[in-house]
Amino acid sequence: MNIEIARKILTVIYDESEQREQLLRVVHSLFPDIDFSVEEEGKRLLSTVSSYPHEGILMSAEHNGVKTIEMCRSIKSSKRINTPILILSENELSHEEKSAFLKAGADDFLVLTADHETIIARISMILKLSASVKELEYLTGHFEEQLKDRVFELKQRDEQFRQFADNINEVFWMSTPYGNEITYVSPAYEKIWGRSCQSLYDQPKTYFESIHEEDRERVRAHLGSMLYGSFDEEYRIIRPDGDIRWIRAQAFPVLDQFGKLSRIVGIADDITKRKQVELELVEERNRITSFLNISGSLIVGINRDMTVSIANKKTCEILEYNEQEIVGKSWFETFIPAEEREVVSQVFAKLMNGEIEPVEHFTNRILSKSGKITIVKWRNTYLHDNKGSIYATMSSGEIIGISMPGEGSSQVG
């Protein structure tokens, strides 16, 4: 990138006009495209250099060494001035003198009696250094603007993220790769866990310690799956007030641009109400099952897909299977004699599709594990969804006979 400067100006400071005129003639002849301004005593040096861009400053060392060093120091200490300084002297300066000028901010030295090649080299170096400084200033300013824009963008994203995280009912959290430090946890943690977010920041292990002791080891065994994005567990926590909550927690790894594990993010939801409903449903099912088991009739529920949804104790005894072996199996493929399956299953499919009117009573044969055939007279109840379509049947049956395979056929009706 090239930075164009409208005018290249060197500020020259001298004690005696003869030295000034001599140098000006030489420099003008060597650099005819450069304009020069002159400060006799350097009284307005800072204001002059600050108000107009200069390529460099040629400063006489012989006027007053101490005063020249102070001028160098003043120029270099100004945040608005980054102009290179070339110190001019009638004779070669000593090592100590050069060291003092360099510490004050001088960039190079030139003896007035130097040949033209040396003068060209020294002033060209100052011009190049000035161009580099201005280019660096431009790039720095451009970078700072980009950085400001990026910081502003990140602040906006961070604010949007926090607004989202702070207003969801679930707990959102982030940690270092192996959970040694919690870097963020949303306010919902305080509502669900009954503990402050700060307490988790201070002691990350309290998250794990709050898990119910009956669930803790199971959860611990699956912690490693967080690194692969497959952590999905349900467990109980105990709040400080003794209240027990059910939690569903999921966690995922986040990789950086090089594919290296950067952090773990997770979300935890209070599913206590859902669990209570599930437990109530289980209890209700158990009550129903207990009632059905008291009945001396066979009771069977069949879903639309022909699988068994429920089978009472009497049904299990006749079929010679336990309940777990019956529920979920295809009723027709498993418990209807082979020679009758196609016909009976087709009738059932037509009932489910509304192609024939529901049948309240029918009689057919069922097949036990040992091959025993039992003839059952069924009474059917049909379960309908909110659109009025049949989605399952519930049937109670009375045994009216027992036969061996090959004795008669099923009769629906």
C-alpha cells in the first residue's frame, strides 16, 4: 500500500545562517522536489510539526546539545507526532553523544562535511522511514476501526445471547473442556437448583454433587459422552430445601477453527411435572391391570397396527406367555392359527379403515405357546380418536371350547 503525501517538508534548525545556507544549497540540489521550512531557534517547532505533516526533521546538534536533546524528547513524547529526526553535526559525534540523542528519540546522524552520497543515503533513509511510519499509522488506524466494528458486533451478539439465555426457562451453561470451570450459567439455574449462579462459578463440582445419590453413578458413567455430543440423561437433583426435581440434561462439544475441543455447552430442563404425570399414568395402568387381572374373562387390547397393547392375567394363562412376551407382539401373527391369520387380519384391517361396520360379538380360535387351540367368544369395544376414527379395540372373551389344530375354522360374527 502506498500512502501519497501532498508535500514533503523537512524542518531544518541551525544556529548560523552560513551553515544553513550551505546545507540548503546542497540538499536543494540533491532533492529538488522537496520543500523545506526553517525554524531558526525551534521555538515553534512542536506547533509547526503538529499542524502540518512533515517527512522529517533535520536538527542541528551544535546549537546547544542539551537543548537539542530536550527538543528531540519533546517531539517523540508527543502522541500526535511521529516524524523521524536526523541530527546534523559539523564533526562526528562521540558514542556517548549519539547514545544520548538516540535515547531522546533521534533516528540517525549526518556530518555536514559528508559527501553527497552519504547525504543522499541519510536523507533518503529518513524519507523512507517517514513513509513507513505513515503507512503504519494508516494501517493501524484502519485496523483499529475494524477492531472497533468487530468489538461492537461481538457486544451486540453477546447482548442478544444473554437476553435469550436470561429469558428461557431451561438452564443454559458453558464450561471449559473438562468441566473444571463454569464460564456461563443462565439465571434459570437459581430457580431450578435453588442455588446462586455465583456458587456454581465458585464451586463447579456442586452441579454434580446436587444429583440424587441413586442417580449419581449412572450420570458419572456417561459424562465422557459430553465430548462426543451424545450426553442425554434424566436424573433427580436435591435442592438445598430438600425438594427433589427431575432434570433432563443434554451436552455438546464445541470445537475451535482447528478442530480442537474449545468448550462444552449444555442445557438442562426441569421435567418434574412430566415425570409426575408419567408416574401417575404408571400407577393408573397398574390399577387397571390389577382390576383386569381379577376378571375371569380374557381381556385383550389391540392397536391399529395389530400389536397387543394390553393382556390380562387370564389371557396370559391361556396363551401360556407372560405379559412382557405378549404386549407389543402382532396378535394375528403370533396368537391366531396359521390357516386363519390372513382372513382374520383382513377383517380387522377393514374394521380399522372403516370399510365395514364394527362387530360387537365374534368367535374365533387362539393359539397358545404349546399349540393348544382355545375357542373364544369375544365382545368388542372400539376406541376412537378426536376425528372419530378407530385406533384400537378392547375385547373381553369367554372360553367356549378347546380343540387341537385342524378341528374346524375361525368364524367371525
